Amino acid sequence: MNRTARAAALGAGALLIALSLPAQPAAAAEQPRIDLRVLVVTDGGPATAAIAAELDAQGTPFTTVDLRRSGRPAIDAAFLADTVDGRPRARFQAVVLPNDNPFGTGSAELAALAAYERTYNVPQVDAYTYARPEAGLQKPEYSGSLDGVRAEVTAAGEAGPFGYLAGAVPFEDNSPAVGESYGHLAKPAPGADFTPYVEATAPGGSSRGSLVGEYRHDGRRELVVTFVYNQYQQQFRLIARGVVDWLTQGVRIGASRNYFAVHVDDVFGSDDRWDMELNCTPGDIDCPPGQGQQDGIRMTPEDATYAAEWSERRGLPLDLAYNGGGSELYREENGGDDPLADQLIEDRSAFRWVNHTYNHPFLGCEQDTSKVPWSCAKNADGSTKYVSRTEIDDQVSLNRAWGTRAELPLDNGELVTGEHSGLRVLPQQPDDNPNLAPALGDNGVRWLGSDNSREPGQRQVGPSLTVPRYPMNVFYNAGREAEQVDEYNWIYTRKSDGGSGLCENSPVTTCLDKPLDLTTGYPDHIVPVESAIALGHVLSGNPRPHFIHQSNLAEDRIGYPVLDQVLDTYEELYAPSAPLVKPRMADIGAELRSRAAWDAALGAGRVTAYRIGDTVTVQAPAGVAATATMPTGTRQQLIVGTGAFGSPYAGRSSGWVSPGLLQDRVTLTLPSAPPAGRTGGGAPAAVPAARRAHVPPGAATYVPPGTAGHTPKSLPTGR
């Protein structure tokens, strides 16, 4: 939902946060009120939609005006500014336009915006505009496809809003048959006060031009973007943080970081293997009873040692979701010894550990597996037969006790049930097991893992909140590359090519042009695709964890190439000032909870934020923490003395702020003023209609399968 016009009165017990800003030259009584809200003017194009999505994701208030709607408000002086309690008010701290002039020649609305921006020093982003003198640029050196182009952040960009990037801004090229990006490369116009921040070389040529730059003219500042994009594309995800930082001059409500946490399920257990002849998994529910020979995949002590070494080398502690009963079963069958468990327990401090139930039973309805697909067993009266509260209790408590004896560093509030069972699963079980919530309460579970492909939203289950996890398309029933590729082919190829044909009628997947080679298909196709999907989640500031299975760390260790490529690519793209945040499950759950409360308050119009002279006030409902981003070095007023606000990230300080026990106000003191910008240049003019409309068919509309977090219906990720 767009956050539109969120002015609200301060209620009883509401949060008040005062942020001290450098005073302006005039006396305090003459200072205007400037609301910390962004005006987004859209014509329905993907570029403005992408910026709006970034503001929404960061928790930054904004108001949308859709130029396509006949009943929209006129953007005039009365809309942009008014008076509150006798004080002039600027209703927006920044403006986003679809291009440098979407209103047409001689527009009164553009004139009103220009006067407003000059008066209140409000910056403007031109989300996607043609390169021309009115935008501070010469005519393009090149116009056309930018697919596969490697753009670069300039020295000015590194010193300015894009300093969190390592330098490269590579453009995606996911499909040769689809035009994914389009833009114009141009040099600054003669005499224009224009600073390029991101440049590229024309494909097949040597001339360079600006793709993102700042144009200062007529007492105004514009960030001019000359390529089109959508919110999912990597090139936008890379610059999005800098665009918002430039737009808000580094002082804003809202924040964003890049997260990557990886859970490994079924540790100490054994996962059934995909049968490449039967195209199902013997021993599991997708094979008819009695068909095939069950063959388990289980890590070895050598795999455990490698996992610990890898975690230390990559700086990513894997979260091991363990089944203690799996180790006990192995000991019973192997003379009382379990070298794998011994090794993992010896290296326990290299990992984080999550309760995954004692021996991984299905904890929803009792399953009738006499047919494929399975169904819920029924009681005599026809009602669904559910696993009991006692059994759920035992599975949680026995595994916790096992982990305690092994001295695993546990957070007892975390739980991932086997296959996320107990939670509803369609179509067989449309409701949660009614015995689940009481059992969670019995065991003090606060954070319950869920499958993001089924339920992307966090929700309450008894005393617990869910933590949606992204299933990675590295299958639980594959320990070898050939098995992974064979199953991948079965899911993603047409019947005429020997596959299941499921992809032919799926709304979320597309079929492969031809089956992948069993030898080269994994490194050449699956690893790049799956790592790109995971990286897309990372770059969107989404804290949700990803999960694979212990089988993927065994045999060919097929999980590591995907994880390595995510980490390697991130290190190539980002400077050390913007490291990956790697939280454990409880911290992720708390972050999602805080975001949900903040977003609900914004959506209900119960948050306001504004600056008057040297202070900024944020008002929100009692109990709702506010998220903010401020210059590094900002100090927070405490009951006694001061302390640092937030923590550093990407050249700023950010975090959640709320009053102390005896406070209703938090004061932050900034170390320096936001950048004021320079002036110069001439007034902008209208973009010719033909140029405004010039987006080739398919440009900025291609979204690779899985980019938006979808998982194929047939994907066997529920384990």
C-alpha cells in the first residue's frame, strides 16, 4: 500500500523523537516546518514505481500523485505548502518525478514545484528522463539496450551518495530474447553544473556518458537518471539506497540493510534420495507405496569439518536446524557410535543451532499416504485427525533436552518443525493443527519457522510469531549434482522433452528450452540462476533467512557453490561500509515484528515526522519503535548523558529508537548539516511527448522466474 498523506495527531502515550539539526540562518520563530515525507508523482512507469517500492521497503513515508487519474489533486502552491499553528509548512522533504517535466510546456504545476524546491531547498529525482540540455546533458552519445553493460560509479559518486558501492554497477542480461534495459549515455551540456555519479561506455564503442548524475540550476537540485528499470532488476537494487539517501539528504525516517542468513535443515538426520529412473523419492510421499528402494543421504564427519571451516572462512555462521533423534537412531544401527554428531558437537561454536524437533515427524494432520498425493486422515465423525498436543510437546522438549546435553548454543525460543508441519498446508490441510499453538506455549516458543513460498507474511500462532524462510531451489533429496539436474529437468521441462510438463501450465515458472546436461547443467545454469534469486532477496533489504538441507552439504556438497556465488558477488559489488548482516532466527523475527508495527502505524496515518529549524519530531503510537537513518556520529540524549544513535551502515547511522522507561522524548544531535547543494543553470522545459513515451516493448518489464520470491508449485521444498 502507498503511504499517502500520513498527517496524524499525537495520541496519549505517543512516541516523540526530537532530532537536533543545524539551525538555518533565520531566527527559530521564522523557521518553516518541513515534513519528512516524499512526494512521488507517477505516470504509471516502472521507474517511479521502483523508487516508491524502495521507500515503502525502508519504511519512509511518501505520498503518491498519479498523473493518469482525472480526480488527482493539482500540484500547486496550496498542495505543496500551507500553515500549521501560524508557521509555514513544506509538506514534502523531496520530490520524485517520472522525468524532468511530465506536465508539458508552460505547466503551472512545474512552475509551482520549481518555486517550492527553491524556497525550501527540496531536491528532485527525475526517475527516467531523456538526455537533453533541459536536464543538464548533451544529446545522447548512445541510446539503446544496456543489457550486460558494466556501468561504474565515478569518483564523485563514491564521495557522494554511492560510496557504499565498490565501483561496478552491472546491468542484468538474463535472456538474449528479451530486452531488459534501455537508456541514454550523455555528457554534461556545455556550461551546465552537472556531476555524473554513474557512467558507462557505449556497447561496442568507446564513448562514455552519464546514467545517473546531479544537475544544479536555478536554485534547484535534480538527480537525473537516464535509464529505465524496474524494482527487481539488479542495477536498480544497487543504486536504490543512494537515490533515497540523496533524495532525503541523509536524514530520513526509515532504514535499510542487506541481510543473508542460511538455515540447514535435518542435521543429524538422513534425507531420502531422488530416484532418477522413477522420477520420485522412494520413502517419501511423492512415490507410491512400495515403489523403489529408499536410499538415504547423510553428512559424514569430513562434511562436518568442511562446514565448520567454510563458515569461518566465509564469515557466515550456518544455522543448523537439528534432529537429535537422527543421531540416536544412527547410534542404534551402528553399535552406539555417531562420528558425524561427535564432529559437529566438537565444532558447535562455529554454528548457530535451531530446534528442528527430535525426529522430524509431520506435526499437522495425520497423513494418509496410501495414495499420491497424500491426504489428511479422518476421525469417525469425518473431522480431520490431528497429531496430538502431547506428541508435539515431546518432539520439541526431547530435542531441546538433547541439544542441552550436547551443550549446543541454543535459543530456546526458536523452533522449525519438520516440513513446517503443524502450520496449514494447501490443499490438504487448510488450517493450522489446533494442537500446535498450545504446544508452542507449553515450550516457550516465540519464533516459529514457516515457508515463505506458502506464507510470505509474518503471523501469530498462539504465543509465537512466524519467521518466513526462503526455500532455495537446491533440492532436499539431492546429494549429487546429477540428481539435482535430473530432478530440475523433471520439473522444468515439457512432457515432449521427457519432463513432467508441470511448467507448461504453471503461473510462476517457465519451461527450459531443452533439458540441462547432467554434467554441466548444475554449474552452468542452476548455480547462476539460484544465486541470482537469493542475491535479489539480499539486495532488497529483506531479512528473511534462506534454507537448504544437510543433504546439500554431503557427497558433492552442492549447496556451497550457490552460497559462494552469492557471497562472492556481494563482495564484488559492495564496499566494506555496507557488510552483509547475518542475524539469527530470533533477531530476524524481532526485525519483522518491528517493521510490521511501524508499517501498520504508517498505513493507519498514525505517524508524522517533521523538521522545524534544528529539531525533527516523529510521532507514533505508544509501543511502536521508529526507524531512522542519520549521519554517522549522531548522538542520542539519554536520561543521563548521551550515547551513540543506531549503528553505522553504508556511511550513515541507522536503527530503531524508542523512549526509555521514564522518557517520552529522544533527542539526537547530528555532527554536521545535510548537504545543501549548489545552484546554477537554467530552467527546465518540457520533454517532447514522443521522447517521454520511448520505452521499447519489453524494456524494464522482464522479471526472471523466482525474482519476486515465488517457488514452483512442484518444488520439493517442504522438507
